[in-house]
Amino acid sequence: MNEISFDDFLRVDVRVGTVVAVDDFPAARKPAYRLRIDFGPDIGERRSSAQLTANYDKEALRGRQVAAVVNFPPRQIGPFMSEVLVLGFPDDNGEVVLVAPDKTVPDGGRLY
């Protein structure tokens, strides 16, 4: 594992947001959803493609807070432009389990 400096860590902007919309994404190579996430008044809403279908249905995601990197450049995923990277860890099957606060916090809060 390569060490990084604290300044390197600070360059990655991880924020909390609330999922406000979830749509199927049939054009994705692997099963995924298209998410719209509200990061509060300073950042606003951003879109993301996320491979969450194995562990989450759409209803479970709407209204849920998630952590995401908001300062990566947008990435084209098929016909969809993904603007943030939603964060998660692999479960025993390699499927995504979301990273999220265990209590509700204001949208847009930065990880530290």
C-alpha cells in the first residue's frame, strides 16, 4: 500500500447527500441505477450511475443518505453522464454496500 499525505486526502471531496430519484439503467453493461442526489444548497443535485441493484431496490434508496466523491470529473457511462462517485464496500459476494452516516446529517456535509 502506498502512503499518501494528509493534503492528498483533503483533495478528495467526500460529501453526504440524499437520494431524491432512482431510475433503472438498462443501457449499463452491469446492472445499475441512475441516481439523482441532493448535496444541499452549495452543491445542489448531482447524478450518478451506481451498481447497487444486488443489495438495494429503488424504494430503499429514495430518501437515503449516501457518501460520494463530488470533485472527480464527470464520467460518461453509456448514454448517461455520471457526475459523482457513490461510495461503498464489497459484501461477501463482491456487491456494493453503501457508505452512509448512521444518523441523519445536513446534506452537503464534508467527510473529515
